[in-house]
Amino acid sequence: MKGFVTVLAVLLLASAAGASVFDVLLVVPEKYGANLNFNVDHLQGMGFRITTTGTSETISACNASLPVIEVDTLIQEILDVSCYDAVAIMPSRWVNVAQPYQDLIESPEALALIQAAVADSIPIWSTCAGPLVLAAADVLQGVTIQGRTGPDSSFVDVYENAGANYIGWGLLPVIDGPIITTSRGQYFQRENCQAVISAWAALNSSNPAEDNEETVSRGIRSMIHLDGGGFAASGYDFSSDGQMSDALVLAMDNDGQTLWETVIGGEGFDFGLDVIQTTEGDLIIAGYTTRNGNEDILLTKVDIQGNIMWENSWGTPDLEMARSVCESPDGNLFITGRTCHEAEGGSDVLLVMTDPQGNPVWERTYGGSGPETADRILLTAEDHLLIVGSTGSFTENSDAYQILLDLNGDLIRENYYGAQGGEGGYDRANSAVILPDGRIAMAGESNDPDKCGMYFVLTESDGEKILESFQGNIFYDYCSSVIATPDGGFLLAGATKDRYTCDNDAYLVKLNEFGELVWEMEFGEETTDEWCFSIAQVEPGVYMAAGQKETDSGAFQEWVFLVEDPSMGSSPHQNDQCSLWPNPASSSVTVMAADLSGSVMVMDLAGRAVAEERASGGTARLDVSGLPAGLYTVRWFQNGAASQGRVVVIR
């Protein structure tokens, strides 16, 4: 494998004549709240195209740690709200201000836009004290809502005077027709964003979407290395005419080139959130569908050529979603995710066992007084089921959650893990890997020490915590996938958000066996959003990363790239004739070779020279202390011929 990083052009446009994308109009109030970032990131993760709007061209935040937002369009310029599939009113500061959301409440155009959205049955989502804006727009008569109570319950009086049926605060999303009200934007961040899909599906179950613009949104959410070589991936595809998303399944060779792809779905939304290969070599895709007007589990089997063998979906009046699947030795399938009990206002971990044909045999739920969700299920060497996710039942906020069950679904143990972040600590596990000795590595997010960072936990097989580690920059960092590396370390994959532009880049972090940082890399462009949702090993030290990349239209395309781990080689190293060290480097890089001559240059991934030094006595020492963390090319001349190597700069 030549080179340390190769970004492959695998941004594949769908061939459908008509194409669709889900458009969300994001209404940003003055003194907007920090949880806007969670909302945008989750909506983008579902492939939605975001258009920001407000009453002025620039919108200030609730505190100085957040950037000023330049909106895409002014509310006053929006003539037809029906070109959007949903409207979302973001949180605003509500304490120590005379009138929260004053800019929106005093804007006739903003109130008219809300009224038009409700009249057209376009889902309109307000969070925190956002129902104050809905009350000002006079769209709450007879509508069941939740919302901030305000000082001395003054906000509740406003809601009820507008005719709302107020049922409280701190609940899972409340949906009544087109109106969605949510709370606790950090705690319920996933559920709140998912409610946009739930509301749209309920309103449009018998009315297929009509969208003929040539825009495609596609992305990869899960990827595995196949036994016979190459990769399989699952995700979403908004390219089908007359409906929303299909579940996407595709196969790639070791260079990331697509071999085949298949879409699964009908009217509404279908998402493929996990893919595994069975012992027979076929693929199982787990996710959810809204084709029945509600979120139901979607389970599909595809052969290795991409032909659908069977497809099953099922559910109840509650909201169910499959996030992960594994196979038992007898060929049965175990699906985990979450179920939301709207009547009780809570959610639990859901476990369903099916036969090898995907027919449900039994299901169980696990959880306490708070909300629980599962993100990964794995089979242990003892043929037990390991589930990881999050729980709100043990502390005032969210904790990473680990459950061990037998194959009958009986609980063996449960453990929770949390840090000391704000609001009681927000921690969750999104991915896990079981090591050969039985230890368990989990990774996800934590708000300790900053707003959101990568959270890594290593436990014994019995769940006892060995160590925890926090990684990332100083704003928002997410971890979607973790794998073990052959040198005993761990590779975490996700995204990192720039504090000033709020754009996301794909983000990879290498840890050693003690959870300490070895290197970190960012991949992306300055003005677009890139996400990495999954990573898998090609060969020792070489990895395929997968996710999605923003296009010029604001939608997304699937994106894969190869990464070679620079810490897996010898150091100093390059070849027998040349040495390049240290690698990774933080302050300087030294190149030493016989007959080294001329200029030695360090170049970024765009090919721009960012450091240069002339060789002297067969050695050149280049200053990289001012360079951002990332991957760079070092180029030199030896015996009159050009040579190059790669170096990782760390901070």
C-alpha cells in the first residue's frame, strides 16, 4: 500500500430520473442556544439538507463561546414555505431576558411562516421555550404540547392562554398533528431530531412525496469487511422518485470502488443502520421504515451479489427502531435498538430474536425510570449477548450503558459509566468491540470536559471499568465507531466541529492500549461538512473509513477513504536508504539520507508547500510547530531522484 492516506472519489450519484432530498428550514432566534449544534448535526446525519433563516443576516448566541451565525436567507425573503419538508425553531436563551424569542415573536413574517406551515401540514418543531413563538402565531388551539415553564410558570400561562393542552416539561417528543414540541436538547438530542421523521411519516403515510429536482442525498452509516475481501455497507438513499429515503446496501472492493448496490424501501423513510455478514456469507441489514405511517423495525437479507432474499418489517403503535444486529451460532438473529412508549413518555432498550428467515420469535425490553437506547449488539465468546448504548435511569443525565444477556434474553448484568460533565454529565456509548481476552472497549460521546467530546471506556469482561479517556478538540466531537488495532491500540472514527465555522470534518483518533492519544487526523474541506460513521480494517495497519460528504447543493453523498496507520511502522523509518522521524511529530521532522540534496518540503493534502528547508550534510530538519494537526507529505531529492514519505502532525 503506497502512501498513508488516499481519498477515493466514490461520490456516486443516483441514476433515478427524479430525485428527492428532505429539506429542513432551520429558524435561528437571537441568543440561540448551544443545542442547536446537536440538532443540526443529527439532522445532517440523516441526510437532510439544512437552510438557516432568521430575522437578521447574523444571529448572536446565548454566550460568547458560540459563534455568530450567518443565515442562508432572511425570513422576510421566504415567499413559499411549502418548498420545505419541515420547519425547526431552534432554542434561545430564556433566563434573564425580558422576552425570549423576541425577534421572532415581533416578526409578522415569522409568525405568518409558522401559520402557513401548520396550514399546509408541514411538521414544525419547537424546542425548549419555543412554544412561546407558536403561541404568538396562534397555532396552539387544542394542541397538546410540552415546553419550558418559565419564571413562576409564566410561560405555561402563555401556552394555555393560546389554547394549548400543556402536559409538562422534560418529556420525550410530543407530536400533535404537524406540531412537535421537545425538551432537554442534550439529553433527548437523538429522539428530538427523530421526531421530525415521525411527524412527517404520520402526516404523509398516504401521500407520497413529490420532488423532481435533480438533488440526491446518500450516505453510509455502517460498514464491514467481508470474509472474501472487500466491504459491504448500509445507509440511506434519497434518490428514488415519489418517496423519501430507501435503505441503501452496497459492496465495494478493497480500493473502495463500488461493485454493486441495492435499495430497499417503499413510500416514506427507510434507513439501513447496520449490516453484518452471516455464517453462510449473505448480508443482513437492520434499520427502520415508516412505510406504515409509524417507525417500525426493518430487517432484510441480501445475497453477496446484492439480490434481496427476503424483507421483513414489523412494529406496534409505539415507535421502534433497530440499530444493530448479530447472528447466533444456530443462525437466529438478534436485533437491538429502542422502543418509545408514547403513553408512558419513556423509551427502553429493545431486543428481538428472529428465526434465520427474519420472523420474530420473541422480544424483550430493558430499562428503568429514565430513557434507554441501544446502539450496538455483539456476540461474546461465551455465546452471550452484549448490548451497549445509553441510560438515563441511574443519574440525572445520560450514562454509557452495558448490558449482558443470555440467548434467552435473561439479564446477566448491567453496568453504567459516566463522567463529571455539565448538567449531571452527558455520556453515551455508540460502538463497542470485544477483545480476544474478553475485555470490552466502548466509545461514544461525553460533555466532559467540553460541550461534546469523544468518550472511550475499557472494561473487564464482567463490566468493571479499567480506564476511561476523553479525546477531541474544544468544541463538538463525535465518535460513531471503534475498532481494535493489531498493535493493541484502538481507532476511533467520527467527526469534529470547527468552533468558528461550525463545519464538521471526518475525525480519526488513534489510542494506545492505555487509552492515551497516539495521533489524530481530520479529513474534509473548509466550507463543507464531512462525517465518518464507520471504520473497518483492510489489512493490518490499513483501514477503510466511510460516511458522507456534503455536496455543492447542501445534500450529501456517500464517501469512503483509505487510511494507513503511521504509528504501525518502525521509527525512525522510511526505507533502508532514508530515515524520517519522529512520526507522529509535534515540533519538527528530520529527514536523513545519503546524498540528500536541495530543498526538502512539507506539503498538505492539497499539495501546498507549508514548510521548506535546504538539506545540509545529508540532513534536513523542518519546523512543523505552526502546522495544524493532520497528515502531510514530505518530499526530497536523493541521488537526483524525487522521493517522498508521509508524516502525522499531532497537537
